[in-house]
Amino acid sequence: QPMPIPAYLVAVAAGNLVSAEISNRVKVWSEPEMINAVAYEFSETEDFLKAAESLTCEYKWTRYDVLCLPPSFAYGGMENPCLTFATPTLLAGDRSLAAVIAHEIAHSWTGNLVTNQTWEHFWLNEGWTVWLERKIIAKTRGSNDYFKLSATIGWKTLTDSVDGFGKDHEYTKLVRAPSDEDPDAAFSSIPYEKGFNLLYYLETLVGTPTFEAFA
């Protein structure tokens, strides 16, 4: 791997695994019983990569593979460079949850290639990634309506998180002071969706072509 990898992104997987090729730089991996469903569900991965490259720059990590893990994997996806870990709950049978893979692909630029220096600024990682994920989906679907719909759903998720914590709670801040509290206690949609909405607001101020060129 020619690119430096932040320590938090290093991961290893082992098991009874087989692969299916999606393109010359994309494979999907899973247990043998799952491979056909996984290959179908994530068949748009190369299209997502090309869309991301058109919005940013050339993909720097050589390969982009996806490993579909057993149901015990607790997260939707994890953006380990070259090998995204994905939950089998994404296997809806109609590719309707494929935006999670677009999100992890977006991390190849926002988070993996450029990473926030300290975790008080976690929103720089996730807010930019949500913005790019939604651009990728809109581009591959050929309509900005997908961007707007996802942003609307995200706004509802954000307001639910703020209501849950209380609007003046420390956890609702975009940039939080460091503390010795359990990070899982503070985890929510806020760095994702509040970060996205700040960036989207700036995009509306300067115009999409200008902001996309900057991004």
C-alpha cells in the first residue's frame, strides 16, 4: 500500500472467505453462502468510485474491496482503506441501502486521505463524508433530487438527536471540548448531519460549482 494509513484504520479479517470481481479494482468478499447476494447488492461500487473521482481527484488507494461480515458486526460500515467492512443487514435485495457503501467510499478522500488532527473535530471527517456521499449518489442516479431527499431525511435524524440530548447539551456542539467521558456516550448523528448542514449552507452561499471546485 503506497499511502500512509492512520492507525485507527488498520484492520485484519480472517475466515472462510471467497470473492467476486466487480471491476479490475473492486472485489467483494464474504462467506461462500453469501457471495452471490453480496455481489448483487454492491455491484454499483465501481460506479460510486468513478463518481467520487469526478467530484474530487483520482482514487489513491489502489484497490477498493468490500468485506461483508457476519451479523455480529455491529456497524453499518467501516472505512478501512482498501477493504471496507460492511454489515449483512445492507443486503436488502434491491440495492436500496447501497448509500452506505457510497459513504465508506467517500471516506477514501475525507477521513482516510485527509484526517482530522484531533477528535474534537470529528465532524470534519464525517460531515464532509456525508456531503460527498450524497453527491456520489446524486451523480450515479442522474438527479439532484436524491441529494435533497437524503438531506431532508438527515435533517430529521439531526433534530431527533438534538431533542434527545437537549438543545443546550454539550453533545450537540459541532466541536466539543475534550473530556474523559466514554466516546460511545456522545456518539450520534450530530457530527454527521450538523457537519453536513454547515457545508451545505456554505454551498448555497457561494454556489454549487464554486463549492464543488473548492471541495
